[in-house]
Amino acid sequence: MNSSRFFTLKEARIGNNCPECYSNDSLELTFKQKLIETKLYKAITDETACQLLCLNCDVQIFPIRWTDDIERVVDYHNRGLKIKPKSTKLKSIAWGLIIFSVVVLIAILLFALKII
């Protein structure tokens, strides 16, 4: 059940010309950050992704097609991006396994020392 997905950090409309349809008000820039979720934990990573989409012609513009103007605008938005810090959150099943392991370890120690 390991799944990774990206969540949106920032969306911005930029006024550059689309390299495909030459529309000058339809480019949308989206920054996303990676989230990993398993049965035991949920973690935010440092990995980010950038996507440029033309809303007029519904085409994703890949970085190879970016003009110098588009690259400067993307760099500007990238500098102002507030990335969420890297973190890990344990789910309740993980906490249950940790507590169970500690109880079993204490029981083994008590039997080994012949206290019980």
C-alpha cells in the first residue's frame, strides 16, 4: 500500500505567451510537493515538481519548450515558494506496534531476571 502523490503548494497564472497557441493570458504554473503514505506512516519529502499548463489549448508545456521569459518567471515564483518542512507522522498502527514491542521486551526482561 505504499503510495506517493503530490499535493499543491502554489498555483499562479502567468502572463507569458504560450509556445503552442501564443495566447498571452492562459498559462498556469503549479508547484507540488511529494507526500508518501504507507500503512505505518505518512511523510512529506523535500521533492518538489513544477508543471506549466496552457488553459487555452489544454497542453502541458514541458521545460524543453520554455522560453527565456517563462524560465525567469518560473525562477521568480520558485524563489518565493514556501516548501513545507520534511516530516514524518506515525499512524496509530505504528504506535500500537511500538507499545506492544516495549511491553513484550519488559516482560522478557522481568522473566529473565526472575522477578516474575
